[in-house]
Amino acid sequence: MISTLSVANRIQDFVRDGNINDARQLLDQNHKSCDTVAWNSMITGYITHNQMQCAHKLFDQMPVRDVVSWNTMMSGFNKTKDPHKLYQLFLQMNRAGETPNQFTFSTAISGFLNAFDVLVPQLHGLILRLGLHSNVFVGSALMRGYTHLADRESLQRVFDDVVVKDVSTWNALLVGYMELGLTDEAETIFDNMPEVNIISSTTLVNGYIINSKIDQARSIFDDMLQKNVVTWTAMIKGYTQYDNCIEAIQVFILMLKSGVCPNHFTLSTVLDACARCSTFHLGNQLHSCILKKGLHCEVVLLTALIDMYTKCGDIEAGFCVFESMEKKNTVSWNSVIGGCARHGLAKRALCEFEKMIESGFKPDHVTYINLLSACVHGGLVKEGERHFNSMGERYGIKPEMKHYSCMVDLYGKSGELEKAEKLVKEMPFEPDVGVWGALLSACGLHSCYEPANALENLAHDHPTIYSMLVKLHSEKGEWSRAIEMRKKMIEIGARQQKAGSRLDLV
DNA sequence: CTAGGGTTAG
């Protein structure tokens, strides 16, 4: 006869060794005599091996649930990023009369972020009542919550309430201040921390980046004695984000020289840099790197790869990567449809869209921007119109400014200027540069000046609009007005956008 | 047996 304690222990041993089936068999054999710890261990086993359904089923079947059972299940839904299921479980737990503990709150709060941010103050109230506010885990979860809510005072108060702070508590405060845009305060906090680690410094670097202070980020970055893959990736991303892709790639090369190995986060970022400055050579080499490292299952990474290929001119390679993907998501589909649009393959874009729907993916607003811009390139007015009109009722996607400017462009390029103008008048927002630009370029294309005249006083601060007006006036032979426009452009320091083509960097 | 910081794509 085996004691129940040893059943729990043996289940844990099996789980540690990855023998999940043996663990289950043991549980089933001792079904009647098992204690809750054994059941909980089995649930933990399923969760660590990414078998959430099995875990849930077992949770429903177990005879007695304790607070650990609930917490474990909640941590599973946290791991699978399922805030709604997590919330339901939290409610169920309370209904079942189980009192939440510090584990419950730290898991629940972090799982609720982005979905139920508004619950944070209420949970905080509950935490105070249960006297759990001095726990470090609960504290950092709450701090992240208040950061999301942009509530600086509560952030600080929660921090103060954590009596015995550790480095993570301080780091959470750093993140908070940085995300609230308080870079000076964050720097002061950093300087006064009793202990810092690589995460603290990386938080500082990233904080300066998200606050558009790239040079300060670089200065901290350069002073760091130890940098890991996260630090390097943050810096590369910073340069990429502000369109200094050459520097981004150079930092990447420094990273390789320093001996730190890039991961899928790094590679996605560098591919984005390659895409933005058409650095095909490096992008292509990174593809080999991905295959060698066995990263071909990373959806985000492969999507970045598709985007790089299509933006560097190799649409076929883009298709090839896309077809090879075992798992896809909406973004992957969008990027292939966008690739078709850029390459003028309008029919193919429509076709990929149909396939996307057939495969059960839900389009979003980007899908429609890409689809409509494909229609613009292919002059497919009817199809564009059809999709523009149906996106709301079929998928609940409200047309945004970008969709309107695509439609204006579509009508404009195919000579239907009245329809274009009508749409501009009817649209539910104040038209932006994109929309006016599309209309003006249509005027230029079809030598139609009527709508253009009305746009003259809207040209302020928009170099594109100025240059288009100059072009239109010149075409019409109205030289004095063209010159006047040029003068204005010089006055406000507007320059024509520089065109660029491929750059070979490495 | 259960919990927390910094990095990725359209």
C-alpha cells in the first residue's frame, strides 16, 4: 500500500521528467485515496506541458478543491493569456466560498491587465481588507496595474506599502515612472536604488526610448558593463522605431561581435530594420539564421521575414515563407496581403483575403487597409467599393481615416473625381493630409483644378500638399501662384520628401 | 502543488 503523500511526490517527479502520462496513470490508479496535493500536482503538470484543456477537465473532476487548485488554474489561464476565463474563474472561486490569498491576487492582477484594468482599484481594496498589501508579489502586480491606469499617486502608494522591498519592487517603480513619461524622476529613482540589476538598467534604456530620448538611452546603454540579449534588442528596436535603421543594424553587428546571441525577439526587430531600409542581403542571411536556429515556428518572426522580403522586392520569397508557416495569425495574413498590394498584385490580394476568411481568420482594420490599397494599385473600383461597404456589417470594423483615403485614392485614380469629392465631404472625420493628398494627386492626374483651389488654405505645415499645389499651378500655367507657393514652402522650411532606394550596408 | 521587473511582426 502506497501512502497518499508519496503519490503526490511521485506525480511531481514524473512531471519534472516530462512523463505526463505516467503521472496521470498513477493518479487514476489511486483515484480514491489521493489527497488534493496529488490532484493539484497533476494539474500543474498539465499546465507546464501546455495542456490547458486537460488541466481544466481534471480541475472540474476533482472531488475537493483548495485555494492552491484555484490559483494553479488561474496561473494556467494567465500563461495562455486568457483574461476572460481567468476572470470567470476568479468569480467562481469567490462564489465557491474560497478566500483568495496573495498568490491569487498576484496572478489575477497580472492576468487582468489590458483586459480588465478598471478592476485594479477594486482588487486593491480587497487586498487591503485582507491585509495582503505588504506582499512583494502583490505589490508589484498592483504597481503594474496602476501604471496601466496612469495613476502615479497610487503607484507610489502601493510601493510605499510594500514594507520589505526587493529589486523587483524597485524595478516596477522604474517601469511605472518611465511609462508615465517621468524620465527625470525615474533616473533619480535609479540612482537611489539600494540594489540594481541588469533589468533595472535595461528598464532605464527602454524607458528613454519610449520617451523619444534615444541619445540618453544610448548613453546609459554604452555605460552598461553587462548587457544581455534583452538590452541589445531594446536598443536596436529604439533605433529602428525612429527610422535610424543604419544605426540599428550597426548595433546588431556590435551585438554579434560582443558574443551575445540574438533570439527571435532580436531577429524580428532586425528584420524590421532591414525591411525599412531595403537591406535585402542581411535580411536574407537572417533567414538562414532562423532556419539554423530552428526558429521556424515563431509566428511573429516569420511574419517579420515575410514583410522584409516583400518590402525588399522579393514577393516570391515572401509567399514561400508564408506557405511554409504551420501557424498563422491575422498579422501574417495582413502582411502577405500588404505584400501583394505593394507589388501590384491586386487579384492575388483579393484571393488571399478570401483564403484568409475561409481558413477562419478574422480580418481587422489593417487587413482592409491592405486590401483596399491593393484595389487602388490594380484599379479595381468595384471590388474596392464592395469591401469598403461590407467591412462594417460583416466584421464590425468601422472604416477609419486610412480606409477613406484609400477610397478617395481609388476613385481619384480611376477618374471618378466627383465620387472622391463626395466621399471627402461625407466622411465622419476632419480629413487629414492623406485624404487631401489623395484628392489633390487625383486632381493632378486628371488636370482637374476645381477641387484643388479649395484646398489652398489647408496646405499649412504639410510639405506634400505644398509640392502638389506647386505642380498643379505650374501645369496650369499659373506661374505666379506656383512661385508664391514655392516661397511659402521655403519660408516654413518645408522640403520635398527625399526618395530612396536600396542601400547595401553590409 | 500555486505568484512578480526589461525585448518581437502587419
